Amino acid sequence: MSISTFLRKKFLKSLFFPSHNRGKALPKNFIKLLEEDPGCWDLPELPELGSPSASFGLIKQSQDNFAEIFNMNSCWFGVNGASGLIQSAILSIAKPGDYILIPRNIHICVIKICLVANIVPIFFDLEFSEVTGQYLPIKREWLNNILDNNLIKYEKIAGIVLVNPHYQGYSSEIGPLVELCHLKKIPVLVDEAHGSYFLFCEGIGLPVSAVRAKADLVVHSLHKSLNGLTQTAILWHHGDIIENDTIARNINLLQTTSPSSLLLASCEESIQDWLENDNLKKYKMRITEARFIFEELTRREIPLIKTDDPLKIILNTGAYGIDGFSADEFFYKHGFIAELPEIMSLTFCLGFSKQKDFIEIFVNLWKKLLTDIKPNKILKPIKPPFQSIQIPEIPPAECLLRNSCKVTLMESIGKISADIICPYPPGIPLVIPGERIKKDMVEWLIEQRIIKQDLLDFYINVLIT
Ligand SMILES: Cc1ncc(COP(=O)(O)O)c(C=O)c1O
């Protein structure tokens, strides 16, 4: 089967990213563009258009318009996902040799840019739920304790990255966290990949966006949490700690020389769509409907986990001794395609289109799942064995230059990793280059079956010392 044939495959329910639900919730103007004259929209960087980092053209005008609406200094569209813009943002905060503070649930794109730019990540741990096996949102006191830790050498910290909301939708009160970092004179980048729509949908009990909280830099993934095409994103800049020109330069540095005009139009239309009153009313209705779905499923005794994002429906499979990976296979087989399986849960993304029949199908499949899958009575999440603060023993970038060899996971114990171990989704690294692989880490990986692969057959590169 060709790729293009597969792209037309129909599923019973597509409950994954991108959130436009296979076109149903794309902005009307954008649908018109796609339909009218297929392919005509694929243009090079003509002078009238420009590009995200250019100082002229329609793209610049559109970016300036959105920045003004939200009282930001500037913003830039991105065509290499939130990943690309997060990486440009990090280069705008830290120089080679600098340290950045990052939480343990950081996205892999941050580690990749640290590797190529010789920036050293300092990990800080997060609170963990023994019930769901998921990280919990950061509270101000928690961050304060982290920032007061003696291992943190302030003179070398160039900035902090906060992930808010988490993949599953847990959200901190972001304002006090930004304020605390600013009190300590630490620039803040918020990876708000999963929370773009919070900025547009205010006054209905959603978390406050980091754009409103005046973080220095905020990145939105427009395909995960707005109705843009895959790879669309936006970076927002506020304040005077980081210079505008530095960011534009770093966007230019990492961006392709041929940014897709279609993706750039999708960035613009997905944001514009949420600025129009009638559309906003419709989206607010979707959020009300999502809350109703949660309540109704709970009323029908389906075990769900509540987070701060109503569009994420998280099935607590662990409550019935079923791991999220087996549940994912079951739902996939029935055409009900989820976004994120984890040890204790399975997350479905409702997206922005109307979810007809969701409740009935879900309830029926859940009942069938309970009869089809044997529960595992000893299923229990174990906290990953991370320390409160962890600094790689060797700067990750240095590991790229040193000789390494491939060994089995068991043989890697006690050695320094030259690889990233990272299940996807959610794309959160468990081990990065420069970290020593400890016995408790390997035992935890095996115990929690985090890597969906035969672990006895799993190889990893370690440094030859
Ligand atoms: C928290 C977080 N940040 C950033 C990204 C990267 O987003 P993108 O896929 O748009 O590059 C992801 C992707 O899963 C993510 O979960």
C-alpha cells in the first residue's frame, strides 16, 4: 500500500493528534484553500510573502498582528513543530557551556539541542502519583526548594524550561512559577505545546496561559492544541531579558531554507480562527461537551483520571489491573485509536470536532475490554529512580566526540550512556548521554515495561572509558 493510500484510511474514531480530527475541525478558510486549486498554495519565499524570520512580507505582518493582539514583543510561526521553536528558544537563552534547568518530563527536543550546542541540562525531579504513575504539576514551594538546592550553581544557570501543561493535561498555576524564576533572575521558557487553546478560551475555568503569565518565551504546538496541520507551531516573546534579534537569528539558524507556505498559512489560519467570536463560541461548546463526556463516563463507572485539560480523556486501566499498552492494542484493533498509552492508563484526545457517539462506543468497548483481557493483579506504578537534582557526569555534547560501543541493557549498568533512551510517545527521555546508568534505573525500566521492546534484546551505546 502506498503512503498516500494509507492516509485515506478510515478509523472508527481518531482520538490522537493532530487535534483537527482528520480535517473535520480545520479552520474554514484553510479548508477553502485546500479545496479550491490543489497545489496552487505551494509557493516559495516570494518577496510579498517573506518568511518567519524576515523583516518584511505577509508572514511578518501576520506575526506582528498576533503579537500586538496579545501584548507580546513578537511572535514567530514555525514549520518544524514545537520542537524546532523550542530549540531556537533554547539557543536564545543559553550559550555553549551554559547550564539550563529542566524538569524530568522534558521533551526530547530539548536534549537534542543541548547535545549539538554543548548546553548542559540540569534535571530536577517532579512529584509523582503512586496511583496513576504520572508526574504531578509543579507547585511554587516545590520549585522554590529546587532553586534553593546547593547543587544549583546560579552563576551558570542561563535559564529554565517549564513544561506546562503536561502531555496528559496536568497544569500548574504558571504565574507564580514565572514570578519566582524572575525574582531569581532566571529567564523562563514555557513549553506550552499542549496548552495553546488556553490563551484563546479564557473565563471558562481553563488554566492560565504562560503568554498571559508573561513568561519570556512560550512555545505552542498548533497541531496538538489548536487546529493547525502537523508541524505547525508558534513562539511568543515577552519582555527585555532576551533580545528580539537573537531569537530571529536562532530561528533562521535551525529553519529549513524552504519553509512550507501551506504550513505557514495553517499557522495563521488556526490562530485567526480562534480570534473570531462565532468560532470561539463553538470551541467553548466543544469544551463544555468534553466536560460532559467526562462526567457521563464517570457516572457510568468508567475509571477516568481527571486533569486540567478537558479535551484529554484518560482511562485508568490500572485500576482494573490492565496496563495501558495492552488496552491500547485492544482499542486499536477496534478502530478506536488513542494517543498515549502508559503503564497505568490510556489517553484519548478528543480534538476540536464534535464527538458524536463517543460515550456509547467507549462504554461498550470498555465492557468488552474487561472480558477480553486478563487483569494483572500486581500492576503498580513505581516512581522512576531519579534524584531531586541530577547533572550528567559528562557534558552530553562531549559524549558525541568520545568512542562508544553497543552493549545490552544489563551490560550497560555502571557505564556512562552515549545514547538517549526515550519511549515515544510521550518523547520524554529516561536516560541521556553523559548520565551513568544505574542498576535501579535498569530494574525500573524492566519492571515498568516502559520500552515496548524485548528488553533482553535491547542495546544501548555506552562510552568506552
Ligand atoms: C511537551 C511537549 N513539548 C514539545 C513537543 C514537540 O512538539 P512537536 O511534535 O510539535 O514538535 C511535544 C511532542 O510530543 C511535547 O509533548
